[in-house]
Amino acid sequence: MVVNENACLLAKRGALESIASELA
């Protein structure tokens, strides 16, 4: 469970960072 939660958080962070880099 913990691993899945961490994976979801990392995926969300990666998505936000990719979007931010595209906007920048």
C-alpha cells in the first residue's frame, strides 16, 4: 500500500513538473 501511494505521489509530481516546464 505504501509503495503504491508513493508511486502515485511521484507520478503527480512528475506530471506537475512536466506541465510547469512546458509553461515556463
